Amino acid sequence: MAQNEWILDVLSDLNAFAVANGLSALAEQLDDTRLIAAAEIASLNDEASAPANGNKIRFEPDPRRFGKHQHA
């Protein structure tokens, strides 16, 4: 959902400020926070594109160890 991606820009700006002002621990934390935010936004996007019947597609290891197969 593009409506949530603005937060990634804000976190990047905060990180740039932290780096420019010698706040290295804060900069590292903001890097981690940006990754978490990106993952959560991606998760929201995945949920929004789930099939209309509510079933989620999941991948599991093939019991014969030939890779993965898909379940609905």
C-alpha cells in the first residue's frame, strides 16, 4: 500500500540527520527500524493481494525433498 511508504522516507531523513550529527547508535537503530517498516509494509501489500476467497497461498517443503510445492 503506497499510502504507508512515506514512513520509509521519514526514517531515511531521520537516519541522515543522525549520521550528520554523530549519532551513530541512533543511525543504526533507524536502519533497523526502516527494514522492519519495509517488511511490514510488504506484508500489508501481500495481504491486500490475497485471493478474494480468503485463502492464502503458502509454500511448504516437498516431503520427497524435491523442492517446494504450493498449497491454497
